[in-house]
Amino acid sequence: MVEDYDVLIVGAGIGGLTLGCALTSNGRKVCLLEARPGVTRSKRGLTLQPNGLAALRNLGLLGRVSRIGSETTRVAWHEIGGAPLATLDYSILDHPHNHLLTVVPSELELVLREEFSRRGGIIFESTFFREIRPNRSEQVLLEAERNGSRIVFSGKVVVGADGENSRVRQALQIPVRVKNYPDHFLFMLARPVASLQHEARQYLAKGKMAGFFPTRDSTYIFYYLPSRTITEFKSQGIESFKKQLVNIEPDISDSLSNLGSWEDLAETSARRVDVKSWVADRAALLGDAVHALDPSWAQGANLSLQDALALANTIERCFELNDFTAAALRGYEKKRRKQTEFVQNQAERTAQLTTTESRFYYWLGKRVLQRTGGNKTLMRTALMASCGLTDHFTLREMIRFVI
């Protein structure tokens, strides 16, 4: 038996669900294949920025998503054990959503799942993508496994929204380049902190960075350290780590009781993914499957939201023309690639300055922050870029950050 749909999406994360919502709103018959058995509570937060918020507005979901998050307009940067460096004020942006909204990712997924189902979409959970079957018809045939049985799905186009290790990308044999960064991040959700309800804070020192962002019911904390030190770091125990966090930000001293072991944290090593092509005949990729990036700019999910809307528009044109070739799908890649590569490159450069162990780059990073915080024009330029609202810096702008 073959399950027949208009569009097949592999991966029911934020990007895949957003694409599904956009397509079903146009009356398309869409199914999502998800390996996980359901949505589990996230151990981290997610900061939605103006570009991601605009995408949610276009879907008609911003009001609901805003209710599950905490809005922030200011991020105060400090040197660990030292003086304040800068306060970045997002309200200076000339944009309808000139703020940050920090949510718990699993709660955002639940909102998107509910809307996708309400619009007629189908989610197959505990369903593992296996292969794309060769065939000469006008349909793409996808084979998956569920409860030990093979299922065949048919659609006009398949989309890989299955992350940086995308199985769909592998099946399409699209060349990929992966760059492993020497960075390791720990993520956690602590209890709410009153002083952080309206201002996020980030702290840095050589080879160390920490951030504290309010969510609706908790405090999202992230902590950077070099990957080569993680084993030794963990051997000192969770209580030692909690003391370090309190030394960095004393206001959280009464908010860490829910963190009893390393199992209460999430962690990742940063990687960058670049691919030769985002599309193939009757297939496309989005999100981390094509542009995983350093988390320094917190843009991963925001870029995926933008990808999803751009790809939905392209797929609609393909239906109108009854043309799902790579050439017809290429408009999506052309619309999105320049901006994502700019964000990848600039996030990488920012990490070099804010997570560095180099004395020179650490000095330079502090200088850039201080100059940005002290000049409203520079601040607006920097925030436009980090919020996904531009796809380039001019040479003059790059020079002014330093000189």
C-alpha cells in the first residue's frame, strides 16, 4: 500500500512543521515523517529574533507564540569579574518586531503541531526515513519504517528538514562540507530570576562565555567552553559548575536547585554545514540540513523559519506549473543562500572574538563590543545583521567596528 500526498517532509522539528503549516494553509495534502515518538520537554531555551518573528507573523501564529515566551529588548554584556562592556538595545531597530522572544523549543513545536494538524496535516511519529526509491513516474517514492514494517509514501516533492546529519541529503547524494568548531555548549533551564525578566545578560572571559535569558517560566542559561576541556570540566561535578554560574551571575543563586545532575542539561559541539545544492529533482532541503552554523548569533531556528516560508512559496509555483525539477525549485535556494552564508560567516567570526582563548582576539572582541555599545549607528548595523535583516556588511561598516 502506498500513502499518497502532495508533499512529503522528513523531520517534524521547527523548520519542517513551519513548512507544513504554510503548505497546508494553501490546501496542500502534507505529511511529516518524524523518528521521535513525540515531543519531549526541552532542556534549553530558544531565542526568536525579528526575522523569525516576522515569519511567524506571516503564518498567523505570532500571537500564540508570544504567549509562550518572554520578550526582551536589552542584552547587557559584561566581562566576567570585570566591568560592563555594552548594552545592546533591540528597540532601536526600525522593524515591527524590534525585540527578542525567548521560548522553550518543545512548547513552540507543540504550537506548530497543533496548527499543522488543525489545517489538515498528518504526522507519522516513530517513522524512520530509509530511502528514496528510483522510479520514472511523476511522483517521488519514499520508503520509511514504522514498528518494524516498511511503508511507501508518494508525493510530488520530498523535503529534508532532518537536521545537520540529514538522511535525505545523503539519499540525494548531495555533496556536503562539514566544519567542526572547537566549541562546546551546555544548555539548561533554571528557575525564574526576577532581575532577568526584562533584561538578558551575557558574560565573557578568555575561553569562557555564559548567557542568561528569561523565558516565560524559567531562565535559559547557556555556557561555552572549549571542547577539549569538557571531560575534565565535567569530572568536577555539577555542584562545582553551579558555583561557577553563581560567581558569574549572583542573581541566579536561588534558581539552580532543579539542576541536580548533568542529565538535566543539554549539550552540543558546534558544526558548520555547507552543501553544493539545496535542491534536486523533486526534492529540497532546509534548515540545518543545508546551513548548520555556530550558535553565537542564535540564528539557526530563525533561518529555518525563513527557509520554510520561502520554500513553501516556491513549491506553490511548482504546483502551478506542474514542474518540480531542480531548475524549478532553484528559486528557493537563490532567495535564501546569500543571507544564510552571510550569517554563517559572521557567526563564525563573532565566535572567534567571544569564545576565544587568544589574548589578541579577546581584546579585539571587547573593543568591538564597546564600540558597538557606544555608537547607536554601529549598534543598529550590528543588530540588523545578527537579527537576519540584512545579507551584507559594507567595507566601511566592517572597519568602523574596530577603528
